[in-house]
Amino acid sequence: MNLVATADKRGVRGGGVRRGGGAVRSVGRALHFPVTGAARGIRRATHAHGAGESGLGKLIELHAVNGAGDVMITVALASTVFFSVPTDEARGRVALYLAITMAPFTVLAPVIGPLLDRLPHGRRAAMAAAMLARALLALLISGAVATGSLGLYPAALGVLVASKAYGVIRSAVVPRLLPPRFSLVKANSRVTLAGLLATGVAAPIGAGLHRLGDPWPLYGAFLIFVGGTALSFSLPPKVDSARGEDVALLAAGPPREPHRKRQGKRPVLRAVGPTVTHALGANAALRCLSGFLIFFLAFLLREQPLAGESAALSLGLVGVAAGAGNALGTAVGAWLRSRAPEIIIVTVIAVALGTAIVAAVFFGAVLVALLAAVAGFAQALAKLALDALIQRDVPELVRSSAFARSETLLQMAWVFGGAVGIVMPLNGTVGLLVGAAFVAVGWLSTLRGLLHSARHGGRAKVA
């Protein structure tokens, strides 16, 4: 009887333990599901329509990591260089930042593309190096932020160079990872949209980390870029293949088909053609506008916030508008697969020009936010159209090189626009008219050539 009772008690205790363990596992699964569920959902989205099999999904994820890390560093630098001091001193600090980082970069930028052309077999290693360099530089900047050292500026230059080097490599890699029946413009739309979404998620996290202390966003950037370093090597080996590639020259002459010299020497391409160079000029004008607005509005809205709002909120609203416009332009670019890219570029740059003029003449909060959104939309859509033109008109033999060199030129245009924005007087009407002038020069110089190409030389599709 005692044995039976003892056994019953053990059974009760064992059942209780099992039920308790099951409850703990259920709670654990409930807490774990939001993370694993979100991760699986992201993986399904990035690997859809063959992107997982081709390797494009890995690149999409890597670009999201890149965007998140970059915005962490941006939050840290903005709070240190811009927000922590009065406006006059901030202009001096930003001018110093431009002089020490952006000015050397304008010299280095033209070299990045050709250097990477010489290392076509090490693209995965080069992307990993760009990630690791930013991880280490983030730690250096965190020390400089804590001590107020001028070492912040050369470290920031290194971050900028590594970031742009990654961008150039990424542009050259995308054509090698296209799934079957997948257009280049659609692939670039996915990659760009992933970066924008990651930036939108990481920006408030970076702001929250900044409340713990100035270096904390940089610690976050370090961890993100270390993860990106490892993720770079998960790209498929064909990324490193340079079979059949050559170097493109972004000259304005007529396109010439590559030809082989005697005894099987390397093919040569004299120029990518006037359509691509016209489109590149229009995109450069929009990049100038983007760089100009970022720096000019940063100081203008700090001194003259939008009606009834604080300076920080005014900058935030304009930033959100620009990001939303960029995301919308990326989405529309994938949808307009059957439209002529020349017409897209001419149209969006005309819309940007008109909006800039209206915002300058009737300067106000709503129009400033609208201009930021339109500029983001136009820049994203025009860049996708340029990508489509390169895909359509540049032979595959030199396509990767053309992407790398065009990206470098567009980055230089952004730097130039930013430099003008920092020295402009804080007058909204005058400043926006200068921004409109950038767009007008690009639009007028490319309008005739692009329309002529659309009527006679181009094919009426982007995909």
C-alpha cells in the first residue's frame, strides 16, 4: 500500500514537472517566435522569385546590413559634429569635416573604380574588407568622440571611402546575380529598397543608443559591420569571376562594339555611347541637388524651423519625406518595366526642376517637405533608369566596369552639391533657386540627346 502511494506521488510529481516544462517551452516559443518568424519572413522576401538560388538574396541582405551600419555612424557623427554646438560653430565643424573628408574623397573617388577593375577576382574579399574597415574605424571614431580628438576626421574619411568602395563593388556584382527572367532594374530596386528599409529601422535604434552616450551608436555599427564581413563571404563564388569582362570608358562618342585584336588579345570598348553619358549627366544633376539639400536644409531648418516645430523635428520630417520619396521611386522603377528609360529620366528631372522652382518662389514648410520627397523620388527612379540603359546599351563584356565608373562619378556629384550647400547663406529662396539651377543645367544638357535616343536609337523598355 505504501509502495502504491509512493508511486502515485511520484507520478503526480513527474506529471507536474512535465506540465511545467511544457509551459516553459510554450512561453519560450512564444517569446522566440517574433524573432524567428520575422527572420523567416525576411528570408522569404529576399529569396523570392529565384533570388535565393542565384545569390541575389544574399546580396540584398548584405546591402541591408550595409545601410544599417552606415546610418549608425551617421547618427553618431551628426550628433557630434552638428547638434552638439551652436549653429555658427556647427557650420565651421561641418566645413572642417568636408575639407578633411569630402575634399580628399573627390580625389580618391575617381581612383576607386579603376582600382577595383584591377581586382575583379576578389570582389567578395573586397566587400568584406570594406565592411571590416568600417567596423574598426567605428571603434576609432568612438574613442575620438569620447576625447574630442581631431582623429575623428581622418577616420570619417576612411569610413566614407570604404562605404563608397562597397557601393561601387555592389553595382558591379548585381549583373552577375540576376535570376532567370529577372531584369537588372528590378534587381537593383530590391537591393536599394532593402537598404532603405534597414536604414529606416536602424535610425531610431541609433538615436536610442545615442541617449546612452555618444559612442554607443558606433558600438552598434561595429557589431553590424562585423556581421557584414562574414556575410560577404556567403555570396556565391561567381561574384569573383571576371570571365569575359573588360573596362568601359564613359566617353561621349558613339558606341563601338568590342573587337578582338590579332592573336586573341583583349577586346577594347572605346565608349559606352551618348545615351548612357546623357543619362549619367542627368543623374549627376539630381545627385548634386540631393547633396545640396542635405547640407543646406540641415543648417537652414536649424535656424528657421518649419512653422510651429522644433529644429530637430523639422529636420526629421524632411528626412522622412526624402526617405519616403526614395522608397516610392524605387518601387515605381520596378513597376515601370515596359517604359522607355530615356523618357523616365527626362520626366523626373523636369518634375524635380519644377518643384524646386515652386518651393523657392513660395518658400514654406509644406513645399520644403514636398521638394525633399520629390528629390528622393527623382533620384531613385532616374538611377534605376540609368541602370536599365547600361543593361540595354552596354555590351555585357564591359557592363560591370560601366556600373563601377558611373557610380563613382555620381558620388563625386553628390560631394560637389554638398560642398555648395555648406557655404550658402541661410536664405530659403536663394538656396532653393541654386538647387534648381543644378537640376536645370542637367536637364537642358541632356534633354535633346535623351529624347533623340528614345525616338531613334532606344528600345521602349527598361527591363
